[in-house]
Amino acid sequence: MKKFKSYISELKVEVPSMTLGISRDKMPQVKSKDYDELIKHLNKNGVRVTKKSVKASTLKATQKDFNVDKIVGAISKIKTIGTAKPLIVSSDNYIIDGHHRWLAAKNVGDSISIMQSNVKVKELLKHVYSFPKTFTKGINE
């Protein structure tokens, strides 16, 4: 039987070719400790979110840049990905925050926890960007 590290090194990680084309350094990020405040901010602006679990394959990428090492790292933690912070997702199934965790789940055919909004991607992006604790990161961060 192969060791996990050996198996992971042989894994072909698939990344989406169709995205909305937003670069990683322009994508909003929110720390898990700030999620409760984010939900309050969204609610204050008429955006409602529902927490649920969905098949990762049903979601779509907003971001165009992906770090395969981050995806492989998330795959190595796939057993605990269900306890990680949920992805932020629009009503039309576009991911706002959590692309690398999503791709880990998608590559192994798993489900993932999400907070799905009642608004489409462009409107949700506007509201998440306006949250004071939103920040951005480069592709290798």
C-alpha cells in the first residue's frame, strides 16, 4: 500500500479552465473569526445566507489563478475540510472565498460546506468587498 505522500505526489490536480477571470490578488478574503460579523454586514445590506453542504462539483470558479501546492495541501487535510470555514457562494453558485478548499473537495469528489447567499455573484462581490475586514492575498499567500 502506498503512503499518502507518495499518492499525493502522483495526483493530477484539475483546475477549472472556465472562470469569471478575476485574479487572486483582487479576490476578497475573510478570516473565519470574522464570519459572524460578515453575516451581520450582509444581512444589514439585505443579503441572506444559508449554511449547507453541497457536492463540490456543483460550484463555479470566480478566481482565475490557482496554486496547485495549496490545493494538494488542502487535499492532504480532506478529512478535516468539513470542519474548515465554509465557502462563501453566490446564489448562482460562484465561489467568492475558498477556491483552494473547493478544488481539493472537487478533485476527490467530495461535498463541502458553504454559506450561500440569496444574490448573484456581482452583487455578492460588491457586499463582501464593502465589509471592513475584507482583505486580499497574492497567489502564493
